[in-house]
Amino acid sequence: MNTLPYIDIHTHRRQTQGIVSLFNNGPVLRDDLNELISVGIHPRDIEKHDIPGTLESLKFSAAHQSVKAIGECGMDRLTATPMDLQEEIFIEHIKIASRLKKPVIVHCVKAFDELIRIKSLQNAVIPFLVHGFNNKWQIAERLLKNGFYLSFGKGLLINDSNAQKAIVQTGISDFLLETDDSDLSINIIFNKAAELKQIGVDELKEQMMLNYKRIFNG
């Protein structure tokens, strides 16, 4: 019997036992650190913060041993925050992640050209994981060719979705799975992903553990 846990690489909910989950914490550490977390400023929240002070807090928080990734952070054309400010803050996240050798969990909406350009200009060698991917295969292919990883979530449960089409063509070493802000159980996501990849759930769990250890130094 396969005893490997399910891995939920990006969630806004604290998980139950038997699941390795990365809790999306926001930029400042909370009191309870008995879990794996990511820290970052969401692009939609940038203007809610005193940026200089929050970035200083983020630098401090990011170094904690419980912090396994920086993010979610990135670029979002559907928010009112100016793109040049979003880019500036995103680059600060990349610098922090590069210094600490931790991966970046990326939120990206209609800004993939900018995302690829920024990663290239920063010469960053840390892993970049685009979470909640549910875009066309052409975008997925560009991201993969530029060294990004993908994370699939609730979009896999929508028939004929872009996420379903993309995961079928994405190499099994190049993605992870998540629940994000949904109330779904991660095992439901795993079951659907295994079905789409035409492999068993146990085999998928083994591969996701390998991917997790490679990307997150887990």
C-alpha cells in the first residue's frame, strides 16, 4: 500500500494530517509556525501595504525555516495597481528568493510576456512555479520552454478546460497540484490528474513527491 502523502503545493486553508501542504501566509509570519508556508505580497494587495515596511518584514519572514517558498507574487492585469509597480515588487520577491535559494510561487493573469521577460532579465536560477494554471497550451509550452513549472488545481475538474488540455501535454516532471482558495480536497485533484495522465494515483503521488523534493528542497 502506498503511504506517500498527497502534496498540496498552494492552499489558503490549513490542512489535515496525511497531506504535505504549503500554506499561503501573506507577507508577515503568523504566530503558528508548525506548518510549511509561503510568504509574499499578492499583486492585488500591493496598494494595501506600506511597501517599504512590508518588504522589510517580508525579508525577515522569508528567512524562517518554515518558509519553503516566496509568494504568491507576480503580475495581474485585472487589478488597478500600475504594472510598473507590480513589476518592481515582483522583482523584489525574486531577489529575496534568489538570496535564500527558495522557489517562487507565481500569480500571473494576462501578463505572461512580462513574466517571461522579468525572469530572463533577472537571470534567476531558482524554480518558478506558476500556480493555478488554466490557460492555453501555447502559453504553457512557452512557460515550460523558459524554465517554469506549472501547478494545476480546480481547473482540472472543469470538462474541456484549458487546464485539462495543458496537463495532458505537460511532462509529469514539470507540474505539481494544489487546492488554492477552494474547499476541495487535494485527493480529488489528484484523482482527476491521474485520470487525465492515464496513470494510477499511487504513481502520481510518487512523482509529485519527487517533483516537490526537487523544486522545494523538501
